Amino acid sequence: MTDNQVYTEYRDAESFLGVTRAALERHEAANGLMLGLALRLVHEPDAYGSQPYYATVESAAGLRVAALMTPPYKLQVYAPQDRDWAGIGLVAGALLRGGWPVPGVMAHQAVGEAFASIWRARTGASCQIGMQQRIYELRQVAPPHYPAGEFRPAAVEEIDLLRQWARGFYDDCFADGRSERTVAGVEQRIKDGTVFLWVDGLPRSMAARTRPTPHGEALSFVYTPPDQRRKGYASAVVARLSQRVLDDGKLFCTLYTDLSNPTSNSIYQKIGYTPIADVIEIEFEMA
């Protein structure tokens, strides 16, 4: 306990959401990653092949910090007061005592920087800024000029091609050669019917719907092979899939973009996406 703040760990996503859900849903689009993952883990507790870490810090004023990690992925931290040093410090201390491997942190920028500062001071780890991202929200599609072709779900028969595209998507985003989990994820999404294509004779671009929350859903795995870019295929598949999500009853769609990629940030805004928050990834290397 610090300054009347109480740290709690949870064994399952349902208990974690019992404390965090109302706060996360107040800004559902901006908090959709943590909220969507936790909601999935309620029904699929082994979805990521490891025991997740769930924790909160509360005070008399309410929720101060929420943290979720699905090893080997980065820690996610939510803190409505941004640089809540005391609460974030309680999370860092508990992770150290519990022997949790923390490869990095992903959070809204001020929160991520605060955790990284505390983690570096306590562990001596070096910190490297990873991808800086922007979260976008769409509530109404602004239809682009559609190229020739059609929008349709991916077929299981196309799985070999989409395995290659999944590797390309991962390498474009992360460039660390560890794409197999992403490939496996796309394979499962094809079987679930959540991967969609723009097809002009042959498949030209893909996108997938993922992480549903009560009122929204995220788009991810947006990929066009290099020789098919700048032809409007990505705009087309994202616009049509966004409309599909809205037609299915969601109030909004979200997606993450790499701030270093001006092309994707531009095309999404042209079809109706507006920026709502910035996210930073910081990677740790233990001394």
C-alpha cells in the first residue's frame, strides 16, 4: 500500500474485468486493446499459451492503474491520471517480486514513459523506443474511389498465400523475424471468417476484424504486397470491412497505425478515421 493505494493481482480475466471494466469502457475506443484482450481471455483463458498477468491499483478515489500482460508480449498499462508514479511503481515492484519477464511496455505515451523510467531505475535495464503508434476511431465511413474488384471473405483454400502476407505484415511492422505467432493467428482468423480480401482477378489486399468490445471492434492485419501498393486496394478493403463492422451493429471501429508511416495514416483519415490517442512501445533489455 502506498498513499492509501492498494495493489491486487488476479488469477483470471473475469475477476480483473470486475474491477477495471467500467473505467476502461469510459474511453472504450482508446482502451480497446486491453479491454478486448481481457474479454477474449474470459472465454479463452489459454489463448496466448501462457498464464496472463492481471493487476490493479486502487484508492478511495477508484481505479488508479490497470496492468495486463500475456507473455511473451509486452506489458500493457492503463492509468487515467497518466504519470501516476506511486501506482505504477506498485505494479513494477510486484512484477519484480513475482519474477515476471517483462520484455517491454505498451501504453499511452505518458504512462509508458513513466513505467519505463521506474523499471529502468529498479532493474538497470536499458530502454529502447519501439514503434510509436496512433489509435484511430471511425463512426461513419467516407467511401473512397473504389478500384476494380470486389470485397469478400478469405477462403481456406487461400491460406498459403495469406501465410506469406501475414509474414509480410509482421515484418513490415516489427522487422524482428519472429512472425510465426502472427502467421498462426491469421490461419485461425481465416477459419473463423474474420479475414477479408479485396480481389481484382487475384487477391490484392487483406484486413481482419479483431478484439470486439461492447460497442466497437478493431481492424488489423492490413496488408498489401509491395507490387500492388498505391492502387487503392488497402483503402478499399479497410473501408468495406469498416462498413461491415458498423452494419453488424457496432458503433465504431478502431485501428492502430505506425506514426512513421505517413501513407497509412493519410489513407485511413480519408475514409473517416480520426486520431484519438497516441501509444508508445518501449523495449527493455536487462543488464
